[in-house]
Amino acid sequence: MLPLHTKSPSPSQSNISKLFSYIRLILSDVNSRNLFLFLLLNLSFAFVELFYGVWTNSLGLISDSFHMFFDCTGLLAGLVASIITRWRATDKFTYGYVRAEVLAGFVNGLFLLFIAFFIFSEAVERILEPPEVKHERLFVVSVLGFLVNLVGIYAFGHGHGHGNGGSDHGHSHGGHSHSNGAAHGHSHSHADSDNNNIRNSQIMQGVFLHILADTLGSVGVIISAILMWAFGWMIADPICSMFIAILISLSVLALIKDSMLILMQRQPASLDHLLPSALQRVAQLEGVYSVQEPHFWTLCSDVYVGCVKLEVARNADPRYIVAQSTNIFNSIGVKKFNVQLDYSLT
């Protein structure tokens, strides 16, 4: 009897099925779906702007098209992050992949600064020697670009700033004795918050700011086209380009700064005034001698992680200390918290 063989799918079929699974994942979430659809619209019009910018010899239109291209990279980074952050944690990536959005934002911000510098330097050269610009072709395309950006502002500005809180729950483990006379207890507090809301609070805000800068840039191109048509001021085009370059830089500085601080493990700025009082409250708990080695950092957008070591009395109630400490830090927004109990020998 001949052995039975099952035909394994070819690599191309496997890649296609994986691509469709990603598309289904994107379309299943309303914000990811909006990102995807606006990415297609933005990318299409960026090519239109680039073509007409070269045709009309307008640096303003060309620079705005490059800004739209890099906005597309921001939209794409948001889409990729929305997929990657849904991957489960592994034994190698114990926190999961939620920091992909932070890394993508930092890299994208650096690219945007590079493009802004290039546009600004080119605009300075054109101010010294203003070229002839076909402004009659420039106006129509810049108005269309403005309308495209208005669509993005409506799509992402409508849900900007809205989010739903998650429900927190904690579980604790009492102290475990060791032969060296010391004991350690560990507490883990986890937030069952909606990951979509966590991602959207950062990704949607960045997308909204980029589109807002694009919209202002389109207004600048329209104004320069009117000035060139009405008064023949060819210098208006490079001035508009400088305006767009400045907008690009200003729109990404905050993103780069926030991403860099997160990657450098800085204590969350929103906790700077809350942590001292929280640590003092923990130190005043019954049986706690001292609070040692406090560490707090941002895992991803609005997800704070912390750990402390507490020196406690030998007869201290570990469940009481762990539960109270967890509640104190949960109340100030630390959603993932670990505490280690060191029992005093005296």
C-alpha cells in the first residue's frame, strides 16, 4: 500500500494567507481600519503632489509631498505596532512587544527631522535665487491636498483624547523563608486594560498631530500660490517650504523626546509629584522598617511599571503589607507592580 502524503502549502501560499490574516486583524479594529484606509488615501495623494510638484517646479508642493510620504511611514508604523503589540509575551520577551510603538515613533521622528533639514536648506537656496513656478497648476493640487488632510483630521480628531479605563486586579504571595534567615515576598499587580486604548492614546495622538501639520502646510502652499498668481512673488514658494519644514520639526520634537525618555527608562514624569508621597505612605505601614531600591518606568504609552524592596519586621504580616503597597501604587497609576520583602534578623 502506497504511503499517504499531505501536500504542504508553498511558501508563497503561506505568505499570502499570513498577509490576509494581518489585513483581517487590521480591519477588525475601528482605529486600525481608519489608519489603513487613510494610509491608502494619503499615499495616493502624496504621489499626485510629488508629480505635480516636479511638473510645476514647486518646492513647496514637493516638500509637502515628502511630508505626506513620511506621514505615511508614521501611519504604517502605527499599523505595524497595532499588530506587533498584540503578540503574546514569550520567555524571551516577558513584557511582550508593546514597546514596538515607542521604537517606531523614535526612528520615524529622526527621519522626519532629517527631511525637515533637507527642505529648509533647499528653501534657503531658492530664496537666494527664486525659480519660476507654474502657480496656475499649483493651486488646484494644493486645495485637493487640503481636503485630504481635512478628511484625516475628521477621522482621527473625532476620537482624539477619548479612551476607556481598564479594570485592575491584583494577586499577592506571602513571604517565603530561606535558610539564611532572610525571607522574600513578591507581589504582582496586573492591569487588564484594553490594549487597543493604550495603543490608540499614543499612536492616534501622533497621527493627529502629523495630519494637523500637513493641513497647515497645505494652507501655506495655497497662500503661496495665491501670492504668486496675484503679485508674482516667486519668493513665496521657498518661504512656504521653510514654514512646512518648521512645522515638521515642531510636530516631531515632542514625539522624539517622549520616546527617548521611555527608552532611557526615565521615571514617568506624571508620577514625579506622586511617588514621594506614595513611598512615604508605604514606609508608614505597620511592620515596614524602610523602603529600598524604588524603580519606576514606562513600559509603553500610559503603562507604568514599578518595583520596590521593603525591609520589614520578622513578625510582619506579608499579606497585609503586600496588599496595602499594591493598592497605594495602583491608586497613582502604576499598573504593574512588584514588591520584595526582606525580613529583618533583629
